[in-house]
Amino acid sequence: MKPEMQAQLIRAAQAARQHAYAPYSRYPVGAALLTRSGKIYTGVNVENAAFPSGMCAERVAVFKAVSEGEQAFAAIAVVTENGGAPCGACRQVLAEFGTDLEVVVADTSGKVVLKTTLEALLPASFGPQSLPRPEVR
């Protein structure tokens, strides 16, 4: 990914983070997902008093993109106060669409804390290729 695009994704994730709903953890997260078609979808974490009912920023971005017809992703930027990486559930959801995804994690100042691939974050992942395909008749 070109440096200009990386900076744009980080800015989009920073801006999205301002809308996070994190009254319980007080850990707002913003994500910006770049599709292979060039569109950017943002997401924020949305918490709930019934804790398991919340949703992470990365998955919100993926679900927004998929709901708009996108399923091919190139990169994701995640912004947190301290540069926290995507959780395991988010890694699994992202892996559904391919593990060659570039992952950039930045802190709130925009400093890149981690730049890697989803494959490196989730080696030997379980994905669509892991399931048997029914024969077409």
C-alpha cells in the first residue's frame, strides 16, 4: 500500500473513532477498511450493557462493506489510544475474505505501531477453504 493511502486510512479510522460508543471499557476504536475497488468503509466499536452484545470496529467496517456488495479487501487501519491490534474474533471475520489483507495499527496520534498482514496475525487460519464443498449436480 502506498504511504498516501496508508495515511488516508489512518485518518479515516481516527475520524471514525470519534463516534465510538464505549461507555463501559472507555476504549474507543476506529477502523477503516479499504476494498479492492478503492472504497473505504469505516467502523467503530459499539458496546452494550449486555457485554457480549457489543461489536468491534473492525467487524462493523467489514459488515458495512459486505452489506454494500463488497467482499474483496486490500487493507485495514485500526486506531486505538495505545495501538491495540484486532481481537481474535475480528481476525477470524477478516480471514473469511482472505488472509493477504494488509493490517496497519496506529495510536491516536497516527503513529503506526504495527504494520503486518492478516496471515501473520492469524496463521493457519480456518476459512472457507477449510470446509468441504458439496458436489454440484
